[in-house]
Amino acid sequence: MPKLRSLVRHSRLRSLRPLNTAAAIPAYVIVPDAPEHAAAVEALYDDVFGPGRFAKTAERLREGNTKIADASLVAVDSDGVTGVVRVWPVTVGEKGRAAFLGPIAVAERRRGNGVAFKLMERAIGVCREQGYAAVILVGDFEYYERFGFKPSGDRFQLPGPVDQKRVLIRELDARGAALEGALAVPH
């Protein structure tokens, strides 16, 4: 690290000094999404996505569904709920089973601090532990690729119009590769 220290002495490069992240960013904890978080979570979703989120096709897979409790998580810091991810069970075709992830949102004050990464990895880990074959979502590949998602091609039909390029999958075991068909809320 001697080279970095010598560079930091130059006034133009002072911005390269490592931040004291413990002092600059308050701590947060990740806990299960519980009823006491409901109002703060809805406010965060409204801030991030606006009211148009209810019109999206992905919402049809959440309506009348019960979230996967252990995989639906919130990040909480001293200012309250700062991030949330919700995950829902879906059937795939005649007999497949997968988890449908979303929405995920992070408050502006915490963006770029790894909150989304920690929420995603923990939620995906729970889905793997609970035996889901895959996690499916609708989103931007450029963002979700870092979490191991890949385009699903035309393997899945959603209950409404969707850009198939945005339907992504992260296979959690060998069964995930065989999934195809209509996504639906389990009965």
C-alpha cells in the first residue's frame, strides 16, 4: 500500500483516500419482512417505482399470492427501512416450482452501499435452502447479471404482456434448466 499513500499526498489525488466507511455509513441489519414494516416498505416502493408498479404484469404473480416469508427481507438502519426484497412462490408449467423475485428497492440514501447485493444474496440463498429449482424475475439483465441471472429466452409465459428479454432466471439446481411454461400463483 505504500504507493497509494504516496499518491494521496498529492493534493489533486486526495479524493483517492479510502473512506472510513464505518463512520461515513451507519450500520444496518437485514431482518425478515414483517407486518410492522408494511407502511415503510410501501412508502419505499412508492418512492422508487411510483404508482405504475401495480399495472405491471409481474404484479399479477404477487396478487393473491403469499410471499416466501424467510426470503422476503428488509434492511433497517437508524433512519428506518432502507431496503426491501420480496420473493413469491410460483408454479411453472404443469409441475415446476420456482421463486419469483421482486420488487427489490433501496432508499436513495443507501444506494451504492451494497444493500441490494446483500438482500439479493440472502434471499436467493433461502430459496436454494427451501428447495426451489430457480429464481425468476423481470428486470434489466445488465443489472441482474452480477447476481447470476441470465436471459430465459422464451421459456416462460407470464400472465400478461412482458418484454421476454427482461425475463431472467438464476438456476439453483439441475431442475432449473428444465423449467418452462406458464408462471402462475400456486393454488
